[in-house]
Amino acid sequence: MIRLIEAKGLTFKTQVLPHLRVVTGRAVFTQYFLRANQKAGGVEGIPHGWLLAVRHHIEGDDAEPSVEALSQGFQGILSTTTNWAKAASWDDLVNWRPPSSPSEDDSLVMPPQSDDLWVTERFTKTYLSQWSVPALRSEWKYLHGKNPSPCHPNEMRGRVVRRCRSVAPSRE
């Protein structure tokens, strides 16, 4: 695959791999953690190694955390999966092999990017009034075709955010 990509004139390590790392980190988050949040009893579908890797972001000491406890840690879990993808070996990246030991070093937790915050708030906060301003801006851009979907479109359809009509102030 790498040879075919480079035959097209792209440098795999500098032009393809960085994008592949971002997509893979988000894919791990979506496939394992976001899906678990959307299904009743979905936590058992998360591989044990990944649960261990994100354990420090989940409240409680349960061997199998509740969906609610899991969703409260989404920001940290997303940060863990994206940081893992940025540093993982090619073999670990392709096989979605979790880090061998969870890192509790806060220096490895990236500050949330507006898209990370948007995805987290979109799927964990019920009311728009609970969303941060950057998340609302990202949602507005997405609804108006200016922001690409941060995950598979079917996942985005799982939660419908209705467009708000602006209400003109009355002239009384």
C-alpha cells in the first residue's frame, strides 16, 4: 500500500501518515467508546486493553464502567486515543493495539481542540444551552456545510440537532 501511494508522488511519512493517525485516533474513539455510549450495555464491546488505557478518565472503580461514567470521561478518552495515534508504531496503529500501559501524565493530555470539544458535547450534552461557544460554532459550520463530519455520517445522524431560526427583535 505504501509503495502504491508513493508511486503516485506522495510521501507516505510526511503527507499521508499524519492524516492517517488523526483519522485512526478518532476511529478508535468512535468505534469503541462512542458506540458503547449509544447502545444499552455497549460497554462490554470495548476491548479490555482499551478500557485499561482510558481507565483514569472514567469515574468509579468498576471493572465494567457504566455508560454514564464512560460518557463523563469522553474528553479525556478522545485525547488518549488521538495521542496514542500520534505516537503509535505502524503495527499498533494498523491493528488498533492500545498502549501497553495507561499514561496518567497530564503533559500527554492535549488541550481539547474545538472539533474534539464539539464531538464530545454533541454526543454527551442534551441541551444546546450546555454546549460551549466553540462547540456551537463547529456545529453551526457543520450544519451549513462549512465543517466536515468529524466521524462517519451515520454516527452524526444518531443525534439530530435542529437548526434554529433567528427571531427578529420586536419593534414595540
